[in-house]
Amino acid sequence: MNNIEQVEQTIAFVKETLQGAEGGHDWFHIQRVFNNSLLIAKDEKVDIQIVSLSALLHDIADSKFHGGNESVGPQMAREFLASLGIKPSVIDHVVKIIENISFKSSLDSKGEKKVAKRFNSLELQVVQDADRLDALGAIGIARAFNYGGFKGRELYNPDIAPNLKMDKETYKNSKAPTINHFYEKLLLLKNKMNTAGGRKLALERHQFMLDYLQQFYNEWNGSV
Ligand code: ADP
Ligand code: NI
């Protein structure tokens, strides 16, 4: 099977597996990450086949929807790639990317950057940037509110605002509104981008989110 056929087979598998997935992690999220991975990869010396397969399989089984089990996705990807007869060295690399790509896995339990990362490669960096881009800008905003709705969160609450000095325990019990997620994660992502191309796109989307937040507060306060 040639490289193009491998990618086509993987697209079919992912579409089928993600049928009925929620809007933040459905096939269209994968398609955007795949397209942005290829865009960023144009300026990087990477193995395009590894980038493509990793982008397509990176959310094949999100641990959030599998009882926090982080090994389901990598295992599914490994079995699928083996069924295509793909070289073990390529399979190992793709699986390592899937295991290490998420925002969470590069942070420890206190939200600090881990001292030693478990695995890194330029291919991982490209796909990670593409995945992060999908959490930014207009799409990122849509995904955040979609996720917040799914979790039954408030849009915004001035009493649980991100800049309030609230003790950690009270905050943890307060079910933070979706706007807080911007300050806890989304607005931090531009400084975590790995590649020059990814960073450039992230900066544009970051500015869009700042403008959005300004408009949001203006409307909230009745001053528009
Ligand atoms: P991915 O799997 O694509 O790396 P995540 O699973 O971390 O990303 O999150 C999926 C989407 O849901 C992202 O757009 C993210 O911003 C959003 N999200 C995650 N946690 C929250 C939260 N606490 N509030 C609002 N949105 C969230
Ligand atoms: Ni993703």
C-alpha cells in the first residue's frame, strides 16, 4: 500500500470511528488539524507521512470520554496502523506523538511544565501546533462554549471572574464559567507554539480572541 492509500484508509477509519462525536472532537476537528498540520509542515523538515497519520489519529479516543484512560487512543491507533501493514518504526513514532500531544501531558498536576518531556520530535511539534490552533480564534471560541455547554457551565460570572483573588478550594468548587477558560488556557497558547508558522497563525487568532473578549465585556456591561 502506498503512502496516499495509507492516508485514504486512515481518513475512512477516523470518519467511521468518530461518527456521532461531539462538535469539539468530531471528524471536522480532525480535518482542520490535518489541513493545518500540512500547512505548517511546508516550512519544516518533517516526514509528511508521520505528520499526516498522527494528525488524523491524534484524537481517535479522547481519554475524557473513556473514563480518563489515556491508553485507549494510542492502542487503537497502533492496531489500526498495524492492520495496514505500516512499518513498526513509523507506527512507534505516530503512537508516541498521540501519547504526548495533549496540553495536559506537557504539564504536571500543578499545571507547571514538566522538567523532562517524555518524547519530542519535529513531527510532534507540527501536529501539536495545528491542534492548538484549533483551540484559538473563532473556532476555538466556538469549541470552548460548546464544551462549557456540554459541562453545564455558565458563560460568564463576574463573581467567579478570572482576575478575582479567590482561594483555590472555593474556585475549584465553583464550576468556573467558560470565559475563565480563556485566561486559564487559551490566551496562554500563543507562547507555547513550537514552529514559526504555527506561532504566526496563533498570534492572529490570539488578537481575535482579545477583541472578542473586549466586545463580550462591553455588551455584558451594556456599554455598546
Ligand atoms: P484537544 O483534545 O483538541 O487537544 P481538549 O480536549 O483539551 O483539546 O479541548 C477540546 C476543546 O474544548 C478545546 O477547544 C478546549 O479549549 C475546550 N475546553 C477544554 N476544557 C475546557 C473548559 N474547562 N472550558 C471550556 N472549554 C474547554
Ligand atoms: Ni485535537
